[in-house]
Amino acid sequence: MKVAVIGGGKIGEAVARGFAKSKEITKVIVTKRNLSTIRSLQSAKVIVTQDNKKAARESDIILISVKAGDAKHVLNEISEFVSDKIVISLMAAVSIRKIELAIPRAKVVRAMPNIAATIGEAITAYATSPKLTKKDHERVEFILCCFGECIPVPENLMDAVTALSGSGPAYIAILIEAMVSAGLKVGLPRDIAFKLVTKTLTGTADLLSQKKMHPAELRDSVTTPAGTTIAGIYELEKGSVRTSIMNAVDAATQAAERVAKKFESD
């Protein structure tokens, strides 16, 4: 299987590295205007080039990882080389319908990974065109799972996905930064605070996932009467942390919807 990644930015480079590790993928073609930033990708298996047409022509599956503002130009550029091929868009806000208007003969998928693709730990939600067959769906899942896990969703939820998991690493980074600062305030050295916070976060996430626990169940299991945890939780609730996070995701969703409407009207 030959795969093209059009747009070798941070996400594009991350997914390309995931593809390079797969035995089932025989060639990866990565494009970018400025090749100097992705020269390190070049290998016997990975080709870097500025030629989007070459990448689309020589590949079985094409991923588009450019800014939404570049969508029209890139889609027009590759349109004659995508007939009956799976084209997976990693572009925020650009709908399947909009993409199909530019490349009507392609089988279009809209996907939203996050920056954790850099270490093969992304969660990618995706929606598909009705044109895809069962075999096509299997190929899409294989491709998207090369850099993490994937989950199908209706396309009308993709803006919410962008706001929650696409932007989510930034919210979590702020939480980690705040907790490390809290550690400093109570006397912990920075390196120890950072280690404690990051491992606590990943360990908690793994526990919830593996045990299929509700977060409230975990919270209650470590909260004792008049203890340290309830004292901390009280301050968090007083500061409306829960409401702030919900408002942040809601605001990001509305921003994604505004961008989507702009591209639909263009």
C-alpha cells in the first residue's frame, strides 16, 4: 500500500512517521513547500517532495493535512489523480460535501486527530462519505490507527470533536502547568512536580479507561471525610473549574462552526 501525506506540518509529519513504521505500507510520500523542515523523514521508504500531483498520482490512499485556507488550491491540484481513491482530510472545518465538490470521483473521509499523533497516541474521530465500501472502511481504520486509536462519528459532530479532542491537548497542558506551579508553591522542586503531575495524569487516564470507571467513581474512591482531597476539590469547585472547562469546549465548538460556515459559503 502506498500512502501520500499532502502537507508535512506537525500533524502531517507525525502521521507520516506512523506510516513509516507499518509493514503493510510500502511507500510514504510527504509533501511540503519548505522541504528543509522534513528532510529528516527521507528514507528508502519515505519520499519528501514539493509535488502534490506526483504524491497523489503515485499513491493508493491520500491524506490532506494542510490549512483549511489552502483546501481549494490543493484539491484542484490533485483532482485528476484521485479517481476511486480514498482521500482522508485532516483539515478542520472543511466538510465532506465541500471536498466532494472539488474531487467528486474520490471516496472522501473527514478525520480529526490530535497532536498526540507525534508519539503514536492520537485519538482520531472520523466520518465517511456513503461511497465507501466495507473494505474501504477497514482500510481507513487501518490507516488512522497507524498513529493511535480511531472512532467513527457522524459528521455533524466533527466540529465538537475538533473542540474537545483536537484542541484538548492545549487544555490539558494548561492544567498540567497549573498543577506543576501548585507543586512549586508548596515546596516541590520543578522536576519532581512535573514528574508527579504527568504520571498522575496518564495513570488516572489509563485507570479510567482500563477499568471502565466513571470519573465520579474514581473521585469518590480517593475522597475521605475531612481529608486532603475534599479540601482541594472544594477549592476547585469554588473556582468553577468544571464550568470553565465546559465553557472552553463550547467556545471552541462555536469557533469551529463559524469557520465551517465560512468555507461552506465560499
